[in-house]
Amino acid sequence: MIEETEVSRAIVEEAVGDFLDCLNVDVAIAGGGPSGLVAARYLAEAGVKVALYERKLSLGGGMWGGGMMYPKIVVQEEAKGVLDDYDIKYRKSGKQYVASSIESVAKLVSKAIDSGANLFNCISIEDVMIRKKRVCGFVLNWSAVESTGLHVDPLAVKSKYCVDATGHPLEVCAIVCDKVGKLNTPSGGIMGEGSMWAELSEKLVVENTSEVYPGLYVSGMAANAVYGSPRMGPIFGGMLLSGKKVAQLIAEKL
């Protein structure tokens, strides 16, 4: 027999339990695009307690749409090993590799879950917590609260390290920059992404993956936007490698 209130009870109890279990984590990630999902998976596999917060209903960021809604993505030779690690099928095209954007997102999410990472959707980063000049957590609210402009106070989670993998919005870095005045980068601020230059951008997105303020790392397109590097379009190898790099950098410190 199905009883509606028991269905409701099961959902609320399980969801609240998951949320409470992640009030204190080792790493909190803002953004469920490719770099954030990859970082979550590798961190969790290293035994790190990680929670990822995505503002939209679905995870995957811009990868779902491939290139101009043709559901295909490209990765370069350097990133082919990441596709293999996720069992993502691909075909060689010249010196690059083409994969299904839909399969790619599905497997990025699946592997993150299987690794033990905690994934939350429909949650936005409203603010950060800073103690002794160090980012130590996120201030959260429902994305629906943000989009409707309701005056509803947020909740907070603590973490040893935070990652801004929000891509173009740069939620966390923008907040930190506003609060403390500048980041620990050459410009001290957010330079914004440059025009498309895939070859250069794919290299720089990995190089730019770094700690830009004590306790706060950037990965994926957020890293390029902070440093003023070009955008790359529907080639995602650098995004995958950036997620893997930020996981390695943080895991070495924990």
C-alpha cells in the first residue's frame, strides 16, 4: 500500500539527514560542471569527505549542450586518459577525440556518486565564511529563493577547503573579492574571460587551477575567468584535467 504522507516522510527524513551529515566536510565545491564533478570524484576516492553544491536542477554545467546543442564534445590527447578512467566511449577525429556529451555528463555524475561524494542540486552559494583571513565554509540558500528575490535567511556549512568551480558566474571568487578587497593573484581581482582561443585556453585552465585565497581554490572556467585567460568552447579536456588537478592539490594538504 502506498500512503502519500509516508512517501513525504521518507523523502524529507533522508534529504535532511544527508544535509546535516555535510554541515562539516573536508572540501566544499561550488558548481557541478565537469571540473567540479571530477574534483568531487577524485577527492572522495582519496578518502576526503566532500560536498558539492549545484545551483541548477541538473548537474553537468555546459557540457550537456555539446557544441551549439550538437551533443558531442571534444578532448585532446592529454585528457584521453580521463575519458578512459570514466569508461566514456569516444572516437578519434584527426588529433582529437569526440565523445557524447550526454554519456559524458551521466558518467561524471555516476562516478562521483559511486565514489562517495555528496551531491546537492538547487542550492546556491550566497556568501562565504572567512575566519582569520581564510575561507572556511559556504553560506547556502535554495536557488529558488535567489531567483524569486525572497528575503529568506541562509544556512551555513564548514569546510577545510573550498573550490569555486562555478564557471562563468564565479560566485565564490566574486564574493570573496568583494569581502576582502583582493585575491592572491597577479591582478588581485577577477580579470574576466578572454575571447575564444581553444589551444591556449586548454593549457591555461590547468595552469590557472590554484589557491587564489587561503582555503579557496579555483578550477575549470572559473580559473580562466579569474586570471583573464581565453574561453575554449566545446573542448572539455582542460576542464577534466583541471578538476583532477585541484583534487590532487587539496588531497596533498589534507
